[in-house]
Amino acid sequence: MKNIAKRRIVFLIATVIGLIMFISCESFVDIEIPNSQLTAENVFKDRATAQAALVNNYMKMQSNVLVTGNFNGISNLLGNYADELNYYGIDGQREEAFYKNVVLPTNSTISEIWNNTYNLIYASNAIIEGVTVSTGILPNEKGQLIGEALFLRAYLHFYLVNLFGNIPYVTTTDFRLNSTIVKKAPAELYSLIIEDLENAKLLMPDEYPSDERVRPNKSVAKALLARVNLYTENWGAAEAEANSIINNTSLYEWVDDIDKVFLKDSPGTIWQLIPQFSGNNTFEAQSFIFLTGPPPVSGLNNSLIESFEPEDLRRDHWVGTVSDGLDRWYFANKYKENNNTGSSREYSILFRLEEIYLIRAEARTHLGNISGAQEDLNKIRHRAGLSDTPAVTQPELLQAILKERQVELFTELGHRWFDLKRFGVINEVLQTRKTGWNSTDVLWPLPQSELLLNQNLLPQNPGY
Amino acid sequence: MKNYSLSKGIRAMAYSFILGVSLLSSSISANNILDYSTVQQQPSKITGTITDGVGPLPGVTIAVKGKSLTAISDYNGEYLIAANPSDVLVFSFMGFKTVEIRISLQKIVNVELKEDATALQEVKINAGYYSVKESERTGSIARITADDIEKQPVTNVLATMQGRMAGVNITQTTGVPGGGFEIQIRGQNSIRTDGNAPLYIIDGVPYSTQNLGNDIISGSILPAPGISPLNSINPSDIESIEILKDADATSIYGSRGANGVVLLTTKKGKLGKTAFSINTYSGTAKVTRTLDLMNTAQYLSMREKAFANDGIIQYPSWAYDVNGTWDKNRYTDWQKELIGGTAYTRSIDAAISGGNNTTQFIIRASNFNQTTVFPGDFAYGKTALHFNINHISDNDKFNVSLSGNYSADKNNILGTDLTLEASQLAPNAPALYDDKGELNWENSTWKNPLRLLESKYLAKTNTLVAGSTIGYNIAPSLEFKTTLGYTNTHLDESKTVPSTIYNPAYGLDSSISSFYTNKSGQQSWNVEPQLSWHESFGFGTIKTLAGATIQESASESLGLNASGFSSNSLITNSAAAANVQVLNNTNGLYRYSAIFGRINYSLNDKYFLNITGRRDGSSRFGPDNRFANFGAVGAAWLFARENLITEKYSCISFGKLRGSYGSTGSDQIGDYQFMNTYISSGGSYQGIVGLEPARLYNPDFSWETNKKLEMALELGLLKDRIFITTAHYRNKSSNQLVGIPLPGTTGFPSIQSNLNATVENTGWEFELRTVNFQKKEFRWSTSLNFSVAKNKLLAFPNLAGSTYASQYVIGEPLDIHLVYHFTGINPETGIYQFEDYNDDGTLTPLEDRQRKVSTNPDYFGGLNNSLSYKNWQLDFLFQFVKQLGFNYNGSGVVPGAGNNQPVSNLNSWQPGQTNGVQLYTAGFNDEAVNAYYSYYSYSDAAFSDASFIRLKNLSLSYTLPQSWLNVASCRLYLQGQNLFTITRFNGADPENQSFGKLPPLRVMTMGIQLNF
């Protein structure tokens, strides 16, 4: 009797174990995707999620990457690197190496900018690839999404080539190709940028895809094309693109009041980035403004202050002054709100009409249209309370445009730095203003970690 | 909210428990009749006293042979048991020879037990799924017990093992309470630095040591590996820790065994009268070592020279330290000011245990509290409850046990470690506070380090680990049992970043103040049914085991960033924030299943063969790669039991030759890595929450495998008074699962993949245990462990063309650093010079970083001495490590820069000089700055001897004579940890080798332990 019971128990247990093993081997280790993740396929099945992937790039640019107004963005870094900002900190902050023009290949800010920018380029390429094969998004919606992604790819590469010189142009998400990718020379890079922008122009709508001009439309692609053509000295094309924006008066209006240029609903704004939180304003204001001197990090360089003509309104309206009775310090005060204001008053502007006028003025000068150039330049000067430009010859005008760009676009996205390079005056200007200036400082070093991982990126930029 | 009250509840419960036990002590001492055996009704009572020849021996088990009746001797060595005249009493006690006495007509049986050195070989070792007699084990298992653990005033279980186990290298990464330790068992197997954690099992329940914290919140105070979940395990609740090292021991854990297995066994209820114990200590702690930095005069002379060298006569407006803005006569020792404080420690634990033949229990409660060495009012606290119940049915067939550990941790500290600022602030930097007692910003000329105290970090962890085993003996040789386990960890951490941490010059108000919180949890359960069978035959004894595992672990986390407060006093209330952003809201599921088995064959107690195997499935791999098999074979030969030895070499009391070979694996790669997914980026744009690609994905990666070979010799001489173990191992890891580093142009830093590379770890482990003196009043024993571990990259196809080309060299260790070779200072220019290996006139990283430096320790170990004289007991442990380490030269401070520097930097270059530090620069000398940052920091000059000998632990205790306290035993003790360090290291502490992380602390405590 007892024996039989025993056998039964053994049999039972064996069955239970067998069952568990069966379950465990078959399906137990199959798991569902967690609700915090979405497969790439599903993201591009639907316009709303594809859009969420797209605008994430703008969010990152606003808060953290490359063109951000934060301390790690080029407005601050190139301001220190060129002759716009003076560094006052003592304890080895990020800006010190930039101000002293001793940025090394191992500098962490450099590799952060490089990696984060290529991460956004990856995200843009993923959108282009995902939306292209998507079956759930309608064809007309596809155009706008792909157009924006193409534009973004061109926009990010534009800054990289100007900062680093020869760089790779990444157009796929395939890491096998991208990990051994080779560098291209600026001429080739610009033609790829132009190609992407021309394609983007075809796909992007005339109207803004959303409120408040915080996502690019066709005019933004044109604005970048105007700038690229200016940088590559295709004066005719630069003027044509500029014309097309300036003539689009239904969208863009000249702002006569100097105090309204940087407000979020300024009609002269072509593209701006909205802060994440309602009521927040720009990181530019947080980074640049200080109330007591000496400045905690950087203040405006005296050479910039001295560049303003005596009656220039921008000297008072766009520059803040702090004094302790003995010394005076200055800060960029274009964006005035550094705290939360309940509802936001200012967004970070990436393209504004004034730059387009200055592009056209420069292009016209090179094309020999002196009066047209003067007209554009005077438009800028008049609002600043200045009289007509005295420049008449081509060299005089170019000189006047360079100076006007300095006082109009200061501490905005490294315009000054790129202008000094474009005009070929960088050595003569910075040699006298910066201790430790070397002519090879015109290019930032490629991040050392990058060269170690992909030898096709060799050689390092000269001087490093 | 629910969790908060739960943690509060547990704390209140623990306090009242401790209080209760303390109060009870008075009544119990007054009434010493708590002897459980009096409850039993038996024919006649036998009493007596048990001694060890010196004094009374408490805790001896007295059993009536053939019956299930037992008793335990009390603290006077006295016992009481009921037995018939025909019965035989068996007196047994660990470490002593068992004695049997027939009662006849005696009523009083006094016994003297003799110490039995070889008894150590009889100890049952926990091997996880089974236990094995020390003498018969075929695998490599290291062990420490509560005896060692209780001598150390530490909070992390890993700290208790430091220096005590061969082949186990543990380093403390920070002295901040709640911070982590790194452990490597027999070297680095995986190229992936985070893939080398062992498997932790607490009473049969797998315990995840994954850091649940959010690096954004904890990163600046608790650096990687972050918050250590092992802090939730109370060391004083641990009875023993076993570390399984070789294939024979770990293969049964299959895919989780590659990096070794740490088995934690908690204290169990003991048979005998109800016993109470209270143990409490308090003490102080300070950092072990700091840098020897310049004073103001030395510093200013360096700075003045630096500007002179750069050709700058008029000091820049921002050079506040030298241009007269700051008082040049001021001196502050910032290390003393910021990390030089004294941390206070106190701990109390109380326990009740007892039980009869069928049921035993233990309940323990403990509370620990430690302040920090930083300024400000910060503290780390831990409260834990532990219990265990065992029951066996009257017929010995059915048994059940249940254990639980619950702990509530509260880490209330500052948000940022001050160590870096302490070592870099100029010695004449301004005062911390102004006349009004407010933070002094000295007109924006400096960043007051105490601003960092405004930002606070708070972490609350609640952890429950519960395990149960239910067993049934189907037949005398056949047992079925099921192990059930459940763990639940909940972490609630937060960090405040109020506007007051910023310089008031920015004019920022509380509308930019920000509050970060992260709530994360992890729950896991496992079920392991097992069937074991053993039988002895003429040809030997066979023991078998078969079982299955299913395990599931789910985790979730929610991170929030609230910002924009109307007042900084509302900062910890997210509801008062203008904006709340979800940083992360993730959840994950891990499932794991396996079947496993063991066959053990032994012949004549001399020859042993052990075969183990496991088939594993893991949800971390793509559908085609889910399953893998692992197995091992081990054998042992107890040659000292051969007649030849016993007859001719009787000095050899024990001798064993053992060996094993087998495979284990690893699936430590995180969940869902094979899927191509998007996650929420946490940020939003125009109200649309952004989605971003989670990773570069690879659907095809599979198991990492680790093949282990071991040979060992164990030898006991002179009745085991000298005991030597020598082991040699060779582990080969292949099919390495790694995040292959990728250039930034791919958009991501790495991709998960199997690398066709083989890594070999070989080593020798040597353990020596000697009993130097064994007299009645004086005993002295010594134990030494010594490990030599070598690591080597054996094969790596196409290394030169891979992204690892600049990182690894075939034939060299994984932790090799390819660096420039520093050749001294240029006697003319005063700038550091390096070898140009390819003679092309420039230094390029790929071609000229040819010097190989390995930071793998050459050897490490510990030497422990244990002395007792009458009632005094002294133990001290020296830990030693021979290694190269990352020294101050890589700290990122250029000689001459506006940061304080070690006095050794005073030896700066003079024309013609080639040693010392290069010419000072204030940062304007490109060539000098570049030589420092680009080359010197990446040269062999940044590595130097980081070997050390450290008095890791000292414990002195005195047990009050029995005559003083009749009923209770009372022990007074002094304990110390990290008491002193002998090292030539050029830096702060040679153990954590860091300039920004707090060095480990030197702890000194005194305490009292009462048992009654």
C-alpha cells in the first residue's frame, strides 16, 4: 500500500517538473515589448509619432545641442573663441580653453558637440528612411516630414564643416558604413548641403507646419541656402534666395522697433526654437545676463563695445552694463528674460530677416550693385538710429558690412567667428586681440576619441 | 506615500523591538530559569557542566542517541536533559571532537571536550543548490563567516570580504555613505566593464545588484557604480558568505555563473533556550588620506612664476588670486574645511532566537546611522529586520523554512561630492561666509564651494528579500523540495537644485529652481523545484539532483524634473512647480528559465566525481539565440586517506588534489537590446513629447561563454595546524558580448554585439592557515591569502581594423593603457617631452601611444592574525595590493594653473633641468598646455606605483569573566577599519585613486555585546 502511494507521489512530482520544464523551454522567455518603448516600425506607421521623433531634434537643439543658447552652445563658445566675449572666471570653467584659444583634441566640449550633432543627424536619417517606407503616413504628409529632416541634416552639417573643416557627410543610419566613413572637403560638403536643401525646398510647405514659427518651412530652407551660397561665394544664388524671402511680405515684415526684434512673435523672425516649459524664456538670457561685476563667467569684449558708433541704439538697447563704481562690465541683452515669466516672451531665434538683408547687401556688393547694397545696409542702420552708410566703393562696403554684421549679430550663433574667417581677416584681427592666437586655431580639432575609433578621419586638423 | 509610511513603520517597529529586548534583559538576568528542556516530561533529569579544559563551554549540543531529544549548554556550560539510564548522551560542538557517554545510574555527567583541528574539514559548505562537506568538495569555494563579519564596523557586505578571500578583488570607489564597491572574482572576464558583476544569491533567492538610481540625480555624489543595492543587506544578519569560483561550483548556475557566484546565508534560528543578544557600537570616521597641497606662499610664488613665464607682466583682471583682488595673506586648508570633518557612527542590533526540536526561530532588528565628513547636517541611516523560522515535522519527513530580510535605507546627503573643489581651490580663496553669515561670493570672483550644500540629495530604499523552502522526504534517500523566493526593492531618490546654488550675479530666482525625483522599483520571484536522491552501493555512493528554475524580474522607474517654484521653500513639492517634465518612465521585464542537474559519485570517501549541468533560456536574446547549455566536471582525490600516507607520513593530516573543467556564460547586457525601438526622450516641443531612437540595435547577438579550468592542492599538516591550499586556474571567455565602441558619426557611442575575441584569466591562489600557539590561555592563529591574477587578450580577429585598435593589444591584459612614453623635460624649453615612436616629428595618438601600462594588480591578498589570551581577543587584518595606478599627473591641473597643487609640483623646471614638473604656465603657453593635456595626461607619467599595505581591520575585545555576570555574557570591544596605510602613491587614496571622489573612511568604534 505504502509503496504504491510513494510511487504516485513520485509520479506526480515528476509530472510537475516535466511541465515546468516544458513551459520554461517553450514560451516563458518570450517577452513583450515594454510600454515605454515603441518599435521603429510602429513609430513610422503614424504621422503623430513620426512627428514626435522629428520635433525631438528641435527640443534638443534648443536645450542642449550645438545651436543651444546654453553654455555648451556655439553662441557662447564661439563668442569666447572669437572677440565677442571676455572670460572672467578663474577656476578652469568650460569657456577658459575657448577664450584662450587652446582647445585640445581631448576637450570634452568638442566631442560632446560632435557626438550630439551626429546623433541628431542619425535621428534625421532615421526619419527620412522610416517615413519613406512607411505605409501608414499619407504621401503629402510624408513630404513635409522628409523635407524637414533633409533640411535639418543640411543645417547640422553646415555648422560642422564651418567648425571642423573636412568632415564626413552622413546620409544613412547604417552603422557599418558610418563607422568607417571618410571625410570630404568643404566644396563637396557644400554641394551635398545644397542638394539636400534643394530637395527639402521641393518638399516643404510655404506655410509653417505649426504655430509660432518654431518648425521650419520652405523659407527657412531658402534662408540657409542664401547663407550657404554666400559662404560659397555664389553671389547670384545668394541674392535670389534672399530676394525670395524678403519679397514674401505676407509672412515676413521688417520690425521697426528695436526693442521688439527678439520677442517671440516678431514678424521678422524666420525660425526660432521654443523652450520646453511654458513661461520659460531663452537659455541665451540665462547664460549671458549678470547683475553684478565682475561677470561670473564671461562678459562682452571691449573691442565689441568700442565697435558701436556713438549714437547706435543697439549699444544701449541690446547691451547691458554693470558697474561697481570703478569698473564697468557688459553683457549681451538682446534676450532680456532670464527667469520664468508665466507665459514666455522670448524664444531662441535661429534665422531672422536682418541676416537676410545683410546677406543680400554682401551679395549685391560683390555683384556690383552698390546702391542696392547700400539700401539693404541702411535698412539695418536706420533702425539702430544711424545715418546712411558712408561706404561707396566695393571694398568700403564690404568693410562696412563686416562691421554691421558684428554689431547686429553679436553673440548670435557664432556669426562673428564665421565672418572673420570668410572675410579672410581672422589672423590680423585676432592676433592683436587674443593672447596665444595661432593661425591654425581657425579650425577646431577633431575629437581625439573619434580619430582613434575611425582612422579614415585622419589626419587631424593642422596645428593639433 | 505608501512606501514612506511603510519605511517609517519598519523603523518604529525595529526601535521598539530593540527597546523591548533591552528591557527584557533586566528581568531575565534576575530569573535564570529559562531552560526549555524542563518543559519536557521525561523519567529522570541529567545535569552537568561541559568545559573545554579551560572554562565552561556554552552552546554544546547534547543529544540522546537514537531519540530526537536535544539540549544546549548555557553560558556556564551547564545543561539539563531528561534521559533513561540505558541512553547514550552525545556531546557535539563545532571545532571539538564529539563525545559519547553512556549514562547508567549517573545523575550528573560532566564532560571535557577536546578540540579537533580536523573538524574544520567537517563543516558543511553551502554550494547553492546543495551543500558539501569541506573535505569532500570538488569545487573552489571561498568562505567567511559571521565571526569575521562581526569584527568590522562596515555597512556594505562587500566591505566585509575585502582582503579576506583569495582571488576576490574588491575596491571601494567612494567614501560617501551609500556608495559602491567594485568586485572582481578572478579577474575581468568581459571586455564590457559593467559585465563583470557576480551573481548574488541570498538564502536561495537571486538578488539583483543593478543600480536603480538615475545617474542625473545621483551621479555627482554617488559615482558609478552608483547606489549599491547591497547596502540594503545588513552585514550583521549574515551567517556566512560563500564565493563560488570555478566551473565545478558555478556551472550549475549556467549563464549567470561566469563572474562567480556570491552566496549569502543569513542567520538561522538555533535550537535551545530562548537567547537574547544586544550589540551596539559607536564611533568616528575620517578620510584615510588627502593630498599634500601647497600653502599660500608656495602657491602664489608658483602663480607669479607662471605669469612671468607666459610673458604677462600686468596680471589679467580675472586673475583674482595674484592680482590683489584676494587677500594674498589668506590661507585656508580647503581639504580640511570641506572633507576634513568627522563622521559619527552608531549601530545597535538586537536579536531573539530559540526553538525546540521541531521548530526554531530568530528575529533580529538593527539600526545604523552615520553622518558625513562634509560640512552640513547630513546622515546615512539604515534599519533592518531579519527573521527566520524552521520547522520539521515529527516524523522528520516534511520540512519548511521561511526567512525574510527587510531594510529601510535613508541616505540624506549633499548633491555633489566636494572632494574635487577641496583639492583645487586656491589656498588664498576668500572666506566662505560674509559678515552677515551668508554665503560669500566675493563679488563673483569665485564659486563658493558651500553653494553645493544648497543642493541636497535624498535616497530612500526599501528592500524585502524573502525566501522559503518546502521539502518532503519521499523516501529516506529521496527528497523533493521547492525553493521560492521573492524580492522587492523600491528606491525613491530626489535632488534639489535651488536658485541659491547659482551666483546671485545671475539674478536668478526660484522660478528656475529645479527638483529631480526618481522612483524606481524592482520585483522578482523565482521558483526552483528540485528532486535529490542518494544511495550507497558496493561500488560507491551516488548523489543526484535535478531541478528547474523559473525566474521573472520586473522593474519600473519614473523620473521627474519639476521646475519653476514660487518659493525655494516649496522645492520638494512637485505640485508647486510651474513645469513638470518626465525624465524617464520605463519598465522592463526579464525572464529566465533553466533546468539543471548534478551527479556526484564517491568511492571509499577518497575519490569524488562531480558532474553538473544546466540548460538556460533568457529573454535578453533574440528569438533565435535564447537557449544555451553549460556544464562542468570536477574531481577530487583525498590522497591522505590512502594507506601509504596514513602509515608512513602521519604528519600529513589531510591531503586533497582536486580539479575541474567546464563552462558558464553571461547574459548581463540589459533587457531588450536586440530590439529596434524608440523611447520617449523626456523632453517636449510645443507640447509634443519627443521620441528618440533607443539604440543602434543588433538582433543577432547571443550568449557569452566562459570556460574554466582549475587544479588545486589542499594539504593539512600536524593535525591541520598548518593548512595550505594552492589553486591554479585558467578561465577563457569568448564570444564576448560587448558594446562595441563606435565613432560618433554613427550617432551612438556603441552597439551591442558578440565579439569574436578570447580573454584569458589565469592565476594562482595561495592560502595558508596556521595555528601558531594553542595553549590553554593563549591562542594565536594566522591566515594568509595571496592571489596572483593575470589577464590576457588571447585572440582578436582584425583588431587593427576594429574600433578597439587603440585600446587593446593581443597578448596583453584588457586593462592595458596605450600611452605616450614620457622622456623627461626638455632642458631648453622646459616642456614635457615624449618619445616619437615613428620618428615623424609629431606626436599622434595612434602611432605614438605605444607604451603599454597595465593597472591589473600584480598580486593582492590579506594577512590576518587572531590572538586570544584569557578573556582578551585581538584580530587584525592587513590588506595588501601591488599595482600601478592612475596618479595625480592625470588629474587635469596644469602646473602653474589657478588651482592648488601638491607640494611636489614646487619642483618646477629650471633651465637645464630634466626632471620634476615642466615650466609653470598660467594657460597662455599653448605648447606647455598641450604637452600637459594632450600628452602628459596620456603618458606613462600619469601612472605610478599605487601599491599599498593597509591595516584594514583591527578588533580588540574583552569578555567579562563569567563570575561578574552570572547569567549574561558580556563582551566589550574596540574596532577599526582602514586604520593606516603604507603607500608611495602620488595622489590621495591608492584604493579609489580618484581626485573627485571622497577617499574611503578610517573608522574607529567601541561597542558592547550582551548575550543572555
